[in-house]
Amino acid sequence: MHKVVASADEAIRDISDGATIMVGGFGLCGIPENLIRALVRKGVKNLTTISNNVGVDGLGMGLLLAAGPPRRTGDPGFSGAARHLQVHRPQVGFRSRNPERLV
């Protein structure tokens, strides 16, 4: 199977509304910036995202938050400085490290 594609847009072409995606990196280091931007351009909505952070305004997962909140975000260990997190927090189910508590 040939897994090399020509662009980030081609790499995310099969990701549709409601998909679950896992986003790598730590803080803003090693994040798939081009793939995140491609998802924003495509306009994918209602994602369930799994990541250790939610980025900052204008970078990383913060771009997805600005485009519209994900349906659910799994355990962000670092909330960064994303203002959109504060705006959309009631709509996003963040899991706390304490399983009995949903923030």
C-alpha cells in the first residue's frame, strides 16, 4: 500500500463530519500544523479530538476551536491560551484526570 500523498488536503480527504481524530505533539511542538489547517479549510465539524492540549489562539488545535468547537475533546493536559476554550467550554465535554469529574 502506497501511503505518501502530495498534500495535507489529500491526506485528510477521508476525514468527515463526526470523525474521531488523535492529534500528536506536546504543547505546540511536533503538532501536525498543516493537517490541522487542512481540516479547517475543509470545514469538518463535530469532531471528537484526542490530544494532550487544545493549542493557543491562531495555532494548533486552537484553529479547530476557532472554526467551531469539537463535539468532544479527550483529556487536554495543557489548555494553552486558547480564548475559544473559554467561549466554547460548555459545549465541549472535557474529561478531567479524575474520572468521577467532568469539567
